[in-house]
Amino acid sequence: MPAAIKTENLCKTYHLGKVPVEVLKEINVNIEQGEFVTIMGPSGSGKSTLLYLMGGLDQPTAGKIYLGETELSEMTDKEQSIMRRRQVGFVFQFYNLVPNLSVEDNIMLPVLLDGKKPRHYREALKDIIKTVELEDRQKHTPRELSGGQQQRVAIARALINEPDIILADEPTGNLDSRATEEVMQLLKRVNQEKGKTVVQVSHSHETAQYGNRIIKVRDGKVWNEGEDHE
Amino acid sequence: MGIIVKYILKNIVEKKFRTFLIVISVTCSAALFFASSGISGTLTGMYEDQLRMDTGKADLIIRANERSPSSTFRLSHDEVQGVKLIAGEISMGASYRLSDSIGRAGQFESRQLHLRGFHLDELQELNPVLFSQVGVGQEFTGNWIILSQIFAKEHGYQTGDSINIEINGASRRFSVFGIAYPTGLFRDSPQSEQRTAVIPRETAASYQGLHGQVSRAYVVLEPGAGEAEVQQALQQIYRRYEVEPPFTQADLSAMLGVIVMPLYLMTSMVLMISVFIIYSTFKVITAERLPVIGTFRSIGATRRMTDWVLMGESLAYGLLGGVLGNVAGIGVLYLIASILAADPWSGQMDFRIEFGLFQMAGAFLLAVAVSLISSWIPIRRVSKIPIKELVLNLAEGSSRKKSWKTPAALVLGTLGWLLPRVSPHEWALPLSVLGVFMTMSAVIFAVPLITRVFLKLFEGLLRLLFGNLGLLAAKNVKDNTNVLNNITLLTIGISVLLMINTISYSVGIEVLNAYRDWKFDIMVSVYQADRSVEQSLRAIPGVNGTYAAREYRTPVNVTDPNYTLQHLQGINAASYEEYMAFRPDGDAQELLEKLSQGRYIMTAHMMRHILQLEVGDRITMDLPSGLQTYEVIGFYDSLMMNGSNAMIDERYYRLDLQEAFPERFYVRVDETADPDAVLADIRSRFRQRGVWGETIQHLEAMNDEFNNQLFTILKAFSVLAMVIGIFGVFNNYIISFIQRKRSLAVMKSVGMSKFQSGALIMAEALTGGCIAGFTGILGGIAILTGIPYILEAGGIPFNIHFAINYFFVALAGGMVIALTASLSPALRGSKLNVVDAIKYE
């Protein structure tokens, strides 16, 4: 079985003015299907950049990224967009919900963008809202929700299209300890019960405990690839 | 203080498009105010100059009127204190035979000349002739003639040359005394085929057989002499003649009112757009500055200080707009004056723009006030945010839902609709204007509600057109403040454009209808036209029929109820309908028959409305025969003399108004005859009897030209309003894109493609534009239904005619503008860097 996500000699260079900044240097990682991996590292180490590259939100300077057997750079914008709708679900630190849409509409965004009929997803929506325990909040807009609730909406949105991979960028970075616990439990359940591959970026060893492997990134390089957490 | 000024200037310079938008809005408002307030003085000067061209320094003019025993009179030798000069004139028509090459397609064989007989010394004192050439040592008596430079150039005459002129059918030889520059009396209209020439008064009198008589006398007063006293003294001498100033301030005011009032109306519309743009832009500015304001406050700045930072920025825009507004205002004033100077009735007028400190200071203060007042509410709102929320970035700006807007729209709409309809006559004008503004405000407040209803109704269509993107677009249009602002801006712009174009169209229709009411081809008046004149007219080849129109154009004093009737007709019931359209309430024949049976009167609807008349009421008029009471037997539809007109039977007209002769004749020509040729024939046959005549076609064309001039200006104003609105819309789309970058990036992160991103923005624009077109039409209708009440209150009856194609243009215009404005955001949206937008916004 191919790896869920695989990178080969992945490099990313940004330009700060005219100065090139090498953020990722020849990264090679292999994430198997059903894994719950935490990418850790100090600020500016390139961990979020690695996550965004894996999800096709950014383009590498060199190297390859495979999602299953598909190499991302060979995909057109449309194919990458379809991939993000169906194969990958994103969760961000600041939730990134669309403020003028209700909880329901935010969750249904990937479905709507995929051109599917919302009525076919009524049951799935109901289930997922129940899973994230927001039954009494579905008509509310994001600004009427707490941080933890907003992040649960973001997770529900990431799950609605039943993708194989969930990519989470510091999903608890903006939450208090109680909300952190709720969100991490939810991600763990998604990983264990639904068999989704979860890759999260985190500073916190505490949240890393919920996963089964840690990839440490420092100065744009992975320095413990292959080392199991447990 | 220095750092605050530096901060303000930096903000202004950094956001160039925003600065441009605010400054252009303020500038336009100030410039239009400047022009509107300055146009009155400029036009007064222009019209006075124009009127003075003919009458020179005359303070009073003595001439014959309908009640005078003759069209000429002898100048009295009685001394009147205060009179410096009485210059008599005898004028007559003449013609100059043209060579074949000059005649237009053989239509004109001769050029009409207006010969004016003066004593040259008197004329030089009254209305100086500026000679480009003049013979020396000659006395201006006998067969000398002064030609205009234009005529002399056209036909190659020099001083001393001989010229043959046809007067009363006989050829007369004159010698050219001098050539005059085209000023004063010699300022002929370029459109006119007629040219003026001056000959000695005695010579003119001898050709007319009027030795010692004049047809007009121009009176110049001694400096400091009382006009009223001299007028009274002269009236005693010339008892049965008219002694009046050449024009009165009331005449000028009436001429100016038609132009100045619509300009102020348009200025207020532009002002409305400017206020809205500045208000909405300052909402964005204050939202953007929240972190900086928080920083200022956290290091000890008071609320007042941070308010002043923002007010300072607003003041800077106002000051800049005020200065530019004055400069632009001079340009706009010049432009308006130059357009109006090409007067179809009297030819090209000389003009100089007139403005003073009042206009400049007024425009400047308006600019500052517009900027400060429009920005005050957003600034105050920010001022009230607690410091903690500012520092922690918890303040949400102005995203609250405005639940008061719908009730406000309902209340304003109802009041605005009711006010013009129920206000008492004496308050009708201000209340009708207020009502129109209230209705327009109601439409603006109702924009969110209309948007919601529209989206509810057309959600299915949007989905059909754009799929699920249509659904997302609908949700965004409904909730996005910037999109709603765009709809509002377009609503105002489209409403104003629709209003001006519909009024222009309506005026065109009304003018057309008015001229279509005249079922004849030529209007002719001949001094003291007895039966023989009418018979002679009928005998002219091509004339198919004539109607002797008895029209009393001197205002009639109605004593009970109190009213001034502008136009009273004495009609011939048997043939009236053959020459004039007659639309009474009831059976026309029956009413006309009854009218001829006694002292009965019918009035136009406008007069009925003002006097609250009913059938059976009695009207007492102060007529030349004394007070006469007429019974009202009906009403009819007519806008002649702005609806201040009434008709009685011609028998009682002759009796009570003591008018022996008809005022004019309506002449119908054969279908195969050319009205111009028939008119030329009439002029030629009656040239010795003070004939005046015009074809209806020519009158209509001149009226059209005058209306077109006025509407060119008004349309330019409304286009300007629209242009400012469009700038605002472009700005709002860019602001909206900047504010939604993160949302768009989020959508991209969950699978929105580049194409979908562009399509979403375009779908929103199309929907917003369509709603704006619809609300613009609604706003336009709201204003237009109130306009007749405003005009009616000003004594001008007016019917609005809606042109359905304008509605489609408005709808399409709204969509095109919105789509065009959204092109750049759509392009930028499709190229959006998701990571940058999500991580660093």
C-alpha cells in the first residue's frame, strides 16, 4: 500500500525582499495511511510550510510531494482544488471560518464547491454536527461561537467530504486547556474510529501525546524521520 | 502636534485611490455648489447684457400696446424732470435682393433687413454704434445707411458704396454711411436670416408716411432720478401707450428660476452621493486604524486626541476638496454659462462668469462641512470602543446588523409619499422637496431588505445560473456591507440618471404634445388685424384656412377668488376644435355650445386645482369693461402658460375686454404647400403692417433646442453624480476584496479553484448590480412621482412619462458597472496566495 503522504527532497525558498530564505531543505518524509503524526519544531523551523506544501496550498521550490500515488506538481489548479475538496481536510490555528456563513454553511463549503447537491448531504451533515457536538449551534455564525466551538466547526468542515487526510496547523494554538482537550480528543477519534490520516503541526508536547509519531523539524530539516513516538 | 500632522499626511499619501475618491467627491460637491450659487449672478449679467444689446442704456420704453389708438405716436415736447434723453425710433422691414449664388437652393431670393430709424446723435448716447469704417464730414440725414460688419462682409460693401434696398415693394438707393461692429443693435442672431441696418429716423418715417412719429421711444434717466416718478409722469403724457422698463427683475428671476432650481436639485443629489462615499470610506478608515488608535490610547492619548487624529484627516480632505472645488467650480460655471449663452431665441450671447467671495467661501465651507459631517459618525463610533477591546483587537468595527433600517424605510417612505400629496398649497414646495428626499432615503434604507427579498425570490435562478456558487454569492451579497454599500451607491447614481433622463424625455413628450395640440402650421400676428386681414390671409396661395385667435396675454386680475390669470382666450365655438386640440372633462361640443350662450368660463385643470374650483362656481375678473362675473361650466386639460389659462366665448371677450381685433391668426396650409414659403409670402404681403409670423415647426425646433441646452447641463450633472458613484463602487469592490482575502483563501483551502474564485466574485457583482439596477429604478420612480408635485407647487404643471427602455438600460447599466468594477478583484482573487492570506492577513 502506498504512503498517504510522501515527500522527496522537498525544498522551499522564500524571498524576503531580495534575500532568499531557505525554509525547507531536502525534506523526505513518509506518512502511512491511518497515522496520527505531529510535526514539531521551534518557530520559523518550517513546520507549517511543510504542512501547507503537503496540502497543495503552496508550491515547492524543488522536490516532489505524493498524496497516495499522485504527484502534486503534476496536477492542474483544478485537479489540486478537487483534491483539497475530496482527499484533504484542513484545520487552521485561527479556525478560518467564513464569518458571514452559518455553522452549517461553513461545514458544507467543500460540498458546495464540489458542485454536489446539499440535500444529498443532509444526513452526513447531521451526523458530523452531532460528532462535533454543535447540534444547538448550527444556525449561528462564527462570531457567535467560542474558540473551541469554532475549531470544532473547522474540523467538521474538514470531515464533511470524508477525506483520507486531515492536515491541522496548530489546531489548539488559540484555545484554552479545556477546549484543547475537546479538540484533540475529537481529532484522535477521527483518526482511530474513522481511520483518517491526521497530520498536525504543534508546539505542544501535550497535544503531540494524542498522536502516534512526531516529526521534528529544525532549520528546515527533519532530524528524526522514522523515529516512533510510542 | 507635528507628529499627528505627519501621521495624517502619511495616511493621506499612502492610500492614493481612497484619497482620490474622497477628494473627488468633496471637490465635485463644492464645484457644483459653487456653480449653482454663481450661475444666478452670471446669467443675470448675461441676460441683462443681451437685453441691453437692443435697448442700450434705456431705463424706460414707450410703445403701443393692444389698447393704443395707433402703432405709432408723436414725441411730446413737454419737459419731464429726471429725463436725460428720449430717443425715438421707427423700424420697418425691408429686403436686399441676393445674387443667385447666395440664395439657398433658390428658396430665398432676398435677405430680410430690419431697418431701424434713429437720430444718430441720440443713438450714440443710447446705444453707441462702434464703427469699423465711417465716412467723415457727412451728416446722417437723407439716404444714408449704416450696415453691420457681417452684412458688409457677406455682400462686399465699403463706406460710400451704394446699395439698393426694397422698401414697401419699391427699390430705394442708399449710400453706406459706415460699417458697424456686430455689437449693440447690430448684434444679429447667427441663426437669423435677418440683418439689422440703421437709417435716419426721418427717412424711415417718410417711407412709412409717418412724419414726426415714432414707433418706440427709449428713455434714459438723469443719474439719481426716480424711475417710478418719471414713469408716472411719462404715463400721464403718453396715456394710452405703455411706459415700462425694458425688463424687470421679476422677468429675470422667472428666466433664471427654470435653470437655477434644477441645478440646486442636482447639486443636492451629488452631495448625497458624496456624503455616502465619505461616510462609508471613513468606516473602512476607522476600522483599519483600530490597532493604531489602540496603541495611541494605550500610551496615554485621550479619546478626544484620537478623534482629532481622524477628524484632522477628514479636515485635510475637506480643505483640499474646498480649494479644488473652487477651481473646478469656476470651470463648471464657465461651461454652464457657455452652453446657455448659445440661446436659440436670441443668438449667441456674450458672457462673463460672475462670482464673489460668497460663492468661494460657501463652496469652501460646504467642502469642509461635507467631509467633517460625513466622517463624524464613524469616528464617534470608534471613539466609544473601550481601550481594552482596541488593544486586544476585540472590536468588531461596524458589523452590527442595522435592524432600524427597515422600520426607518417604512416610516420615511410613507411620510415621503404623503407629504407632497397632503401639504397645504402655501407649504407645498418645501414639503414636496422634503417628501422626495424622504422617499429617496427610504429606498436607500430599504436596500438591505430589498436585497434579502430579491435573493429569496431569485435564489433558484442564481443556482441555475451559477450552481452552488450562486448560493454562496447570494449569501455574501446579503451579508457583505461593502456589497450593500455598492448597491446603495449605484442606487443613488442610477436613480439620479433615470430621473434626469425621464424628465428630459417627459419634457420632450410634453413639448411634442403641446405642439401637436396646434392643428395648424403658421402663427401670424398683424397690427390691428381687421376682417380684411383675415380675408387677405385666406387668399394667399397655399393657405387652407385661418382662425382668428383672441388671446389676452396681459395678466388678468381675478378679484374673486384672488388670482392672476396669465392667459384668457375668447374662442369661436364653431371652429376652435379645428385648430386646437380640446380635452375637456365631459362632452366637448356640449360644453363649447354652452360657453357661447352667456358669461360662462372654462379653466385649465391647474387653475381649477389652485383655486379649488367646481362647476357652478363664479369668477369675477377685473376686465377693461369693469368687473365681470363668469360662471364656471367645466375644465379642460391644458398646460399653456403653465396651466394658468381659461376660455370664454369670443362675443363676451370682445365685449368685456374691449378688443376689436384678434391677437393673432392660426393659419393652416394645404398639404402640398410649404409652410416656410407661405410664411415668406405672408411676411412680404403684410410687411407694412407690423407682421410677425413663425411656422410651428420652427417654434418647436427652437423650443427643443432651448430644452436640450438645459438638459445637457443637467445630464452632465447626473453623469457626474454617476461617475463619483462608480468611483465609489470600484473602491468598495477593492476594499471588499481586501477584507475578504482571508475568506477567499479559506474557500481555496477547502477546494475552490481559480476559476470558481473569479466566478464567485463575478456572480456576486452580477447579482449586486442587478439589485442595484432594480433599486435604482425604484429610487428613480420614487423621485419622479414626487417631481410633478414640486413643479406644481412652483406653478408648473408637468406630467411624467416613463420610458420603459430606460428601465432596462438602468438594469443593464447596474450590472455592467458592477461587473466591470469586479474584474480586478476577480483577477486578484484567482491569483490569491492562500498561505499569505491565511497566515499573515
